[in-house]
Amino acid sequence: MRLQTQLMLLYGVAAILVYVGSIAGIHNSVSNRFEEFARQGEERRQTDFVRLVASFLGEDAPISERLLRGAMRRYGVREARVYNPEGQLLIETRSEGTRGDGVRSESVRGNRNDRADPIKEYSASLQTEERDVGSIVFSAYVRRPGGVIEEVFMDGVNSMLIYVSILAVLLLSLISWFVSRSIARPLESASWAAARIAGGEMGARLDTLPARFGLTRSAREISALIQSFNGMADALELKERLRTRMTSDIAHELRTPVSILKAHLEGLRDGVLFMDASQLSSLLDETLRLEKIINDLRAIWELENAGRPQCTPLAIEPFMRKVAERFHPLAEEKGIRLELSFAESDLRVLADSAALYRVFDNLMQNALKYGREQGKIELDARRDGSRIQLRVTDDGPGISEEALPMVFERFYRADEARARKSGGAGLGLAIAREAVEACGGSITAANMADRTGAVFTVFLPVP
């Protein structure tokens, strides 16, 4: 069963159950209120009848049987006996007319004897504003629960409730369909877009779907789903481009030294070239270039598949000084000064020393390669909340804005000509990122805001 159908049935059944319960409550409340209203009406009629008879006795003329019969017919009284204050019977009469509610007693008792209203006897004193004028004993029809009047009234109420219920069921069904559709359609659209991406169409996005997929963007969760899905699709598209480019770059990087080796070896075989020191040096250089590419790829594979390295507490100041000493001769050749600064003397990080040396080897090589002659390279460390921040800053040309998001990708080179000339394969920063992330840290690249130059920042956790 489709999700939309399941949601529609769920919402519909829940709404109908709530509505049925409400209707039952309304029906019960109306019935009870009608019973109470009818009871109060009977009491009021009896009180009004007694007051009317008392008013008859309060007049100077004696009570008239004609007046009493008229009052009895008006208020539904069947028999009545009126007494004076001394208890002497003044008048006794019986009425077989109407019950006082517009229904003739004979027709009620004759046509629906099983539903006829019962007769009850009452007694009351007759009083006027001046004095006690006597008493009365009378019998009157009492409306029984479920009687004719109540049946007619409740039939009307039930008919109205049935019509309202039909309209409510249709309305609730329409609302449940719209609600279920607004929830199910984005999921169906996401499934449709995911199938397109799985089929190789990396440009599929939820915000570029056909018009038949009416997405509901008002809900926060749906909006978050759209943004997350499109972000995932963007990342997959980028990864696919990088993978394609990496495959092409690997083939290109390996083809060049292999072609050179092949040409030299064929020349030696055919006697065109002679084995001398320059030829051996050229062959050795190409072999070393191949070895470096293979070693870099091997390093990335090990970092990705060997699991988390053995990260231990490492003192930052001696580590950074050792890095500076290692690259000091190379910096002197270009006239570059190495400057170190530490916000605290006892900073420590949780890292694998060998992996961290590999990271700073790559960062320092890049800084020396692109740094300005007679310039400087700064190495500093400081605390950043629960992490330690290590920075390598040069004063070179910096990194283009287009290249900044890509510098840590494999085989990516911001300057193809300079990178190939210096023998770089674009794997150094990729290795650095893998090594830092393996220790639970992160690495970023940025340009200096106040001057030229690039800054690489390594964040590592404290022990």
C-alpha cells in the first residue's frame, strides 16, 4: 500500500472516530437537555394551573365549572377536586379533552397505547396574595421518557446530524487526502530523484522536479529534507567529478614517466642513445617520480583503511621547533625566515606524531615552494576552545577563490604548469587531510585578509 493511501486512511479513520464520539456526545447532551426542558415545562404548567385556580377562588363569585374545565383542558389536567380552607369539597370535574400540549388524549391512547403518557395525581394548596383560599387535588398527564413528543423531536435532531455527518465525512476525507499528499509527495519526489542519480543523472535535484510533483515547502521538515537531499546530490556530483578527474590524472601522471622510461630504454636498445651518467640520472628521476606517486597513493590508502592511528599526547612546542629545524636549510636557500610563536608553553594535542610530521612536511614544502623569496613563514600554536590550533602562514601569491574548496582533493593542482614543473602530483594536501582527520581533527585553507599569502590551519583535540 502506498504511503499516501496509508496516511489518508489513518487520518480519515482517526478523524471519523473523533467525529463519531463528538456526535454521540452531542446527541446525548441534546436528549438530556430536552428531558430537563420537558420536565421543567410540566412543573411550570402544574404551577400555572394551581395559580389560575387560586385566582378563580379569590374572586367574589364562586368558582365556575366551565372556567375550571377550560383551565384543565389548557394545562392537560384530567381530573380535579377543589376544596375550601375547611376541607369541604367545592367542585369535582373530569376532562376528556386535550392534554394541554396540542395532542388529543383519545387519539394518543387509541393509536399508540404502548407509548401513551401516564397519569399522575398531584395536590397543592390554593393561595392568593391576601390569604389561603383552599386546596386542590388533580391528576394530569405526565410525559414519559421516549414518548411521542420526544420521538418527533429526536427524529428531527437525528436527521440533521445525519446530513451534517455526511458533509463532515466528505470534508474530512478531502482534508486527509490533502494532508497525506503533502507528506507523501516529497518522499516520492526524493525517491524519483534518487533513482535518477543512481542511474547516472547527477544533475537531478528536488527543486528542479517536474510540475506534477507538487512539493510542500511550508513545513520545516520538508524544507530540511529538500536542502539535505540537494546537498547530498551536490556532494555526490562533486565526488563523481573528482573521481573522474582523479582517474584521468592518475593515468596522466603515470603515463608521462612511463613514456619517458620507454623512450629512453628503446633508444638504448636501438643504439640511438648511449648509457652515460646523464641518461642514468634522467631514468632515475622518472623512476623516483613514479615511486613518489605510488607511495602517496599507498599513504592515502593506509590512512583510509588502517583505522584510527595510535594517537597519544604530544607536546606542541618541541614538535614545531623540530619541524622548523628540519626545513631551516631549505628556507635559507631562498632567504626565507621561519618564525615560531606559541600562545602557551605547555600546549599538548592528541595525535600520532608520525602522521602529524607527514602533515607538516606537506604544508612546509608548499609554503617554501610558493613563498616569496626573502619573505617569511610563520608557525604558531594557540588554544581554540577544546581544540588546539596550529597554523602555517606564508607570504606567497595565495590561493584563488575557485581553488580554495578543492585544494584538499586528490590530484588537484591550483597551478597546473608550476605543479608539473616541480613534480607535484596534487596528493600532498590530500594526505595531510586524511592524516589530520584520522586523529579526530580537521584542516582548513584560507587566504590572509590583510596581506597576500595563504594560511593552513590544523585543529587537533586536546588530550
